[in-house]
Amino acid sequence: MGFCFHLPLDIDECDPAKQLDRCSQICENTLGSYNCSCLKGFKLRKDGYDCEGINEFDNRWNYFAIIVVCFVVCLSFLQMELILHKKAA
């Protein structure tokens, strides 16, 4: 008598046709399960399935610094233009 051993097949929970996963953006199939992840600019919520946008205001100091630098550069160009204009007159 022979012995037959069958390994169970892994189900691809991420297959869009089967709709088995709950991931809102990216689904990664793993052996016996799946993991959810998010696109750039989003983070995974505590539920492990849904994604939410990253609050860009967390980086408000970076934006503020860029605005200040642009303002200073613009002022410098204006001052140079005034100086050159006075010399030409």
C-alpha cells in the first residue's frame, strides 16, 4: 500500500478576482495570509487594512524654511536691480 502526502495549496488572498483581502491600497500575498501596505504619501492605519494620507503639516517647518529662503532671494534680486538701476541713471 502506498502513502500519499498532499501539501495544501496557498490561496492568493490578493487576487482581485477573489476579493478576499481587505487592503485599501496594496496587498502582498504571504504563505497562508497576506499583508497590507500603502502608496507613497499614505500610512497604514491601526486596523492594518486602510490607508490614510500623511499629514503634510507635520513638515510645516520645512515649508516655512523654503518660503523664507525664496523671500530672501527675491529681496536680494530686487535690491540688486535697484542698485544697478541707480548706477545706470
